[in-house]
Amino acid sequence: MPELPDVQVFKEYLDATALHQRIDHVHVAARDILDEVSASTLRRHLKGRSFDSTRRHGKHLFVEVEGDDVWLRLHFGMTGNLKYYEDDDEEPDHTRLRLDFANGYHLAYRNTRKLGQIGLVGDVDEYIEKEGLGPDALARDFDLRSFRQALEGRHGTIKGALMNQSVIAGIGNIYADEMLFYAGVHPEAKIDRLSDDTIGEIFRAMKAVLESAIEARVRDFPRNFLVPRREEGAECPRCHGEITKTSVSGRSTYFCPDHQTGKR
DNA sequence: ACATTGACCTGAGAGC
DNA sequence: TGCTCTCAGGTCAATG
């Protein structure tokens, strides 16, 4: 689930629920998701304080801790999400970190497969730099020119580059497929063989797909999206071709061979 | 520079 | 019902 659009939704969810409330208890249920921070250090930084604001970069969510120059960093792996709930409700399954607020509510960071990470960072921009994350795919200043720049000098498949977090931050397997589907580009198309026009198409598809996906939390996915038809043999919602499954960059890939052309 | 594979974890769903 | 197998939207390291 958690690619850029999902993490954006988590951000808005946290903004609407858990900001500005005093944290009374910090319960670490699974130490192995902590990244370079001990449970006691985490507790020391959070307890008695509250969250001021949030920031998202790619698939990372940063939550600013009031009165302490530190941000909580949440990464959701493949199965992570957030749940804000009342005292009376039961703690959700697979809660790996639970914050208890003074108002009687709780914020659960859930993660079935524990492939995510929770950490503390002093400076968000520094962290992004240090980790070598590329520009956020939806950042306003990530324009067509920057997109071309990001792809420059690359020779691999377009899907591989789109999913590479050091090239562009935020796109994973599902939405890489979706934007190539939208743009009508074969997932194995080689970057250095793509025309300027096609790069432009992919860029516009990237923005449109990510924005629609965020929107889709409220409405449904547009009818002509691939997401609901990630199934071998399904009918292509655009051209009545047959959805095909392959593997690209080690990830299962669905596409329509009829209208996604330009392989190699 | 890139693709591929396996590892990290755990659970859901398919097939028997 | 229960067992086994396969697969999963992320990322890293090792290898070719």
C-alpha cells in the first residue's frame, strides 16, 4: 500500500487527528522496527511533548516534535499504516508503536510485515540528503525539466528508474505500472530510447496518476485505471487488449501489450 | 549503471 | 478444517 499517495493520506490523517496533543505514553511493541534509535531514547524525546507539524518526502513521513529539535520519521514498508482510536476501542492488530495521548486517544503505527522503520532525525533535509533520496515526485518544483534531468544518462528500463528512490522519491511498484499504463509506455522501454515527447507524456502521467490516487481515497479510482485490474487476462479498460503479467526489475508488473508500446 | 536474486518479516489466499 | 505453497504495494546487499 504505502507509496507516495498512501503516505500523503497518512499525513493528512495524522494532521487531522494527532497534532497538538500531549503524549503521555510511548509503547514500543516491536523493537526491530526502530532504526538507529533505542526505545528509551524514543520515549525520552516524545513523552510529555506533542506533535507540531508533518512533512512528507517520497514514502517517508516526518512528524515534528514540539520543543525539541527532532522529527519522528515513519516509513511504512509494504504493509504499514496509521490508526487513531479511542480508549474504549481495541488496539489494532500488528501495532508496533503506540502513542497514548492525554485526551484519551491513541495513535497506532501498524505494520504486519515489520519491513518499515521508525526513527528520529534532527534535520529532515539533511536526512534526505544523507539517504540520497531523489526529488519528491509531487513536489511543485519537480517539473518536466527536473524530470528530464533525473533520467539523464540512465540506460535501464523506465519502470526501474521510476521506482528508484534516489532518482525520484515516492513511486513504487503499483503506481509505476499505473503511470506507464496511463502514458502508453511499455514498462521495459529503455530510457535512452525514449523520445522527448514520450518523456513528457510519462511526466504528465506521473503527476496525474499520483494526484488521482490521493483523490481516490475520497472518490474511486477513475474507471480507466489499471489498479482495479491487476490480474492476468483482465480486459484493458482503455483499448480492450489483454492485461499481461511479467517481471521487471524484480517486481511483478502488469501492463497492456496492445497500447503500451515502445519496448526497447 | 543496471538487472537479478535472496534476504528481511508475516499473513492472506489458493489449492489440495 | 487443516496443511502446504505462493505471493505480497519496500529496500538492501551481493553478484553478474
